[in-house]
Amino acid sequence: MLAKITVADYMTKKLVTLSQETHVIDAIKKLLEHKITCAPVIDSKGHMLGMFSEKDGMKVFLDSVYNQGMSGKVGDYMTTETVSVDASSSIVDLAEKFQKSSVRSIPVFEDSVFVGVISRTDVLRALVAI
């Protein structure tokens, strides 16, 4: 049963997004406010440029400790080399990908177009829904 479920069935389509120009403190507040672990960084045409995650926020935290300031933009801290998955991929294959990675959320593409994000929690939701 699980093998027939696709990433598209459980991915999040209504996303909290950021721009490269968003101040890092505002980005961190947005992650906390929405109780999410990461947000895609999108350009004005809707293309994904990277992801800003809790891990990137840790870089901001440490920079603020060592450099005595909390400045910078999301574009300075975001992760640009991201793992991605196709919307039609099996959720079982995705679970294997998550098992081998420390990444908690993965951008989803359909025909090279960014369409959503799927997280480890989404995979677990699929498991308990059967």
C-alpha cells in the first residue's frame, strides 16, 4: 500500500517562503511563528534559490555571538545546494533518502517547476494514514 503513495500525496503546497533580501532575524521569527524547520527562498518569478533552515539559523546565532551583531540577509546564510525530489516519486524511496540524510525537509519539483516541500513528518503522516 505505501509503495503506491507518491510524494505529491503528502507534500505541503501552501508554503511559508522567504526572499534573499529578508533579514535573517525576521526569517528566524517566521520559522518559529509558523512552527516549521525550514522555508524555501524564492525569487520574484517563483523559482527556488535555496532553503533557509534551523541549521542556517544556528550559523546566524553563532555569528551573533562571535561577531557581536545580528545582521545579514537570508541570501548570506541559506543553503543553495539542496537535495530535491520529484512529485511523482514513491514516498518509500523518499523515506530511504531521509534515512540516509540529516535533512529534515526536501523541496519537491514537477517538470522542473518548484511545487512544494515534503518533510520527515509528512512521511510519518503517510504511514499512520494507511
